[in-house]
Amino acid sequence: MANEEAYDCDALVVGSGCAGLSAAVTAGHHGLKVLVVEKEPRFGGTTARSGGWLWIPGTSLAKAYGIEETPEQARTYLRHEAGNNYDAARVDAFLSAGPEAVDFFTTRTALRFDMPLVFPDYHAEAPGGAQGGRSMVTRPFDGRELGDQIKTLGMPLPELTVFGMMLGSGKEIIHFMRVTKSLTSAVYVAKRLSKHAIDVIRNGRGMTLTNGNALAGRLAKSAFDLKIPLWLNSPVRELIVENGTVRGAVVVREGRAIRVNAKRGVVLACGGFPHDVARRQKMFPHAPTGKEHYSPGPTGNTGDGLRLAESAGGRVDDSLPNAAAWVPVSLTTRKDGSKGVMPHFIDRAKPGVIAVMGDGKRFANEGNSYHDFVQAMVKAAKPGEEIAAFLVCDHKTLRKYGLGCVPPRPMPLGHHLKTGYLKRGATLAELAAQAGIDAKALEATVAEFNTTAAEGRDAAFGKGSKAYNRYQGDALHGPNPCVAPIEDGPFYAIKMVIGDLGTYAGIVTDENARALDAEGRVIPGLYAAGNDMASIMGGNYPGAGITLGPALTFGYIAGKHIAGVAAERSAA
């Protein structure tokens, strides 16, 4: 150790996603010398690939819309969602510090949000649920504000881009869906595509950052404005623990081991364990070898934070009924031959789309949240069989809305048919043979669905009966924005398997984001936030942004606690 290089700081943050950068910016704003280390060659982590939505009740953004709610309403909802895994102390900390964090970031840093008036909670009909005012999205950001650092910002998931271009949530997607039907939309899309093309020629990538790319970019800009260094390609080898207190870490940078002495503490924000096969095997019942799972998250998220915490006496919570935020995904082959993982967020809710298992039978309300849908998939699977479902639709629906990676008209389908990602049959029986679905059962399922679909009713599963279903459907389609018959061939199917949007099972912490040992005692100097921290949602998925909302909030709480600034706790 004698010849080891040393670097001194007040706070060391491990990971450069929303949680890590929010902790770093908060601590830096309070005058601390902060260092952020990231093991990947690009910063932004899962955040840079995400939708950039944050679920935080009671913010000033909601109040500006006239949406006033007491913390008690959101507390009731979270108590309902988390059930036996409800953690009162951390939920209270989240509900009081969340609005405070949003005010801090929007007034003191480059972070900005937009809130749609109506984006319902995923279980809006449950006690304490709301029709809007809790989910907000990061405002688009001009990547040129990052200067040269834009080159090392993580890229968005290719499957969620159009010609490599990120689409903003909501209005922008609607313009692209209506490009062939509306002159206004056609003009909007033409302008957006030409601007993107010029950016790519000049800068090698699009410069209008939206969604999670905007969130990572805005937080990074805020950190750079505070002169906080960010070391890329710099994994943490081990934590430095002296007499039970975490004093820093050994960081490997450019092949050299550097002893980073962090006077006040270390924040673990490494993105959880979606690509840690051993921990998946232990915690994901659907993945008996750990390999039957496909995550669109960055491949570098291999559970480093959890292992580091455990090495210092920390504990990982394995009690949640769901160890991750589940999402159905399809596996695609990109134009360059590489493999992609496509999360199915909104296509399932569209009219004229149903989902069946290999036995040809429906098993769930397709418009429900992705997390709920996967749980239904698991329940419907036959023992010993692969857990997979198929989205099925007819030609008219496919060309109108697209499906998975398959874009709507006028874009071509050829690539996806050639790779086998998209299965096609002139009849339902032919489609079933192509996809490996029970043909007779599929024909019977579609016939039964069609009997009430023309009237906009789904007698079997009530698709379109919930606020969230309708929000993701087609508002211009009536009488039910989520239901239409499946009538004229050719017919299409895409196979879906299980993936995640981030892991829930994480390091056990207190309400100040401090890691706890097996006896529930604080480990001095060690904090966790983001997907490294055990989720406060109790294994459920209450609304859009329930990973990033707590990530921003508990990063903020950790940053303040390290700086010795008590959270005001005024809202609650």
C-alpha cells in the first residue's frame, strides 16, 4: 500500500446515473469536494437509456397545475402498493424530501421537468391513487451545453429511437404516429428529422437530448458546473474500512490503483444487478440458471455496489415479492447483426392487439402496466415450459401503430420478417404454425375476442377499463381506446420474454440513505441510492418513474446528510 497513489476528497460517489449524480451535485452545492467514479467508458448508466420519468408526489410542478394533495394521500397509495413490505420511515423521508429535491434541482441546477396534466398512476383506482400530478418527465436538453463531454454520455437504447433519434414522450410520439394522416404532424416530423440529420453530420450524434438522456445530461452539466471531476473507466476494487467505518475506496484508473480517501463518506449508486447472473439465479424464480432473463439495462450493471456493501457488513434485502421491476421484452437482431432487447411499454394497450401464451389463450389485460403483465405471464406459464407470450395483431393494426421494434407505415417491415423477429401468416392457423402457438386455440381465442371487440368491450379481461390502459391506448379510437377486432390477414406475432427496468432487491438503508448491517445498525460512512438501495415500493410498480423519483430524492438526501445539512422535512 505504501507506493499506492492517494486522492483526497470529502465524498466519493460510485456510479454516474441519476442517483449518483444527484448525490454528487447536492454535496458539491453544499461546499464539499466530491469525486464521481464510473466503471464504464460512458457516464449516465441506466438513466441515460431510460424514459426519464420521475414519480414524486406533492411537487410545486403539480401545485402550479392546481393539483394539491397531502402527503397522506400518497402515503395511503404506497402503503396499499407495498403491502407487508411497507417501510414507513423511508416512505416518509421520500414524501417530504421529494418535493424539496425537485425545488432544489430546478432552481439551483440545470435540471428542468415538464408534467403532463393527466398521466395516471398505474393503479389509479386503488386507495390513494391519482389520475395525474405525480409523474414528470425531464425537459429536452441541448447536448451542445455539455461541450466535449457529450462524447462520453451514454447512448439511448437503439430500439427506442427512430433513425437513432430519441423521441420525447407524449406529443412527439403522437406526431410520429400520425405522420401520414396529418399535415401538421408531417411538417413537424420533417423538421425534426432534418435537424437530427444535421446534428449527426456535425457532431456524430443527435443533440436534442430527450427522456433519460436529457436527465443524465442535465445532471452531468450541473456537476461539471460545480467542477466535480468524473473519472470514467474507473471501477472500484474495494472499500477502505477502518474500525467499522468506511473511509474511502481503492479505485483502478488507467491501470493504477488509487486510494481515494473520502473524509465524510462513500455513496454506492452502481445501478443494481440486472446483469449479475449469479444473483439473478438466486433471486429471479423465472431464471433457474440466471440466464433466462434479458435486461435492456447497461451490461456494466453487475451488482458491484451490492458486493461492496456486503464486504463492509451491509445486507441485501431478499424479502421483496419481486426482486426487480419486470417488463416484457422481445429479442431483436439489429441491422449490424448485433442483438437488441426491446421493452414493450405501450404497444400492448393499442386497439387490435392481444397477447397469448404458447397454448393460444389470453391470460391478462394487455393494457396493464408492464410489471403486472409479466407477473400474469409467470402465473400463466406451464411448469417446465419457457415463460414466453406472443403479441398478436392484424395487418391494419400493425401498419397503423407498429408493434415492438416494427415501426408503423410508411416504414418497411422486411428486415424484421427476414430475421424472424416478426412472424407473419396469411391466416391465423398459418401464423400459429410460424410462431409455435396452438393453432386451434388461437383461432378460438380471436373469435371469442372479436364477438364483443367491435362494441369496444373485452368481456374476458376488461382491457381499457382502467385509467392507465386508456392513457396508453389510442385516444382517437372509439368507443374503447384499447379494443378493436382482429379481422383481416395477414396476421402477425412477436414473441416476448421476461426482462427488467432495474432491480428492486438492494442494500438495506435507513431514511437517510445510510447502509445498515445485519443487526440494523448504521455502517458509518456508507450510503446507497438508486437501484443499489432496496426499493421503497415493496416489490410493486405504482406509476411512471418509481425508480428515478426515489433515485433523485435519496441521492439528494444522501448528499445533504454527508454535507451535514439536515433535510428540512417541511412538506410532511
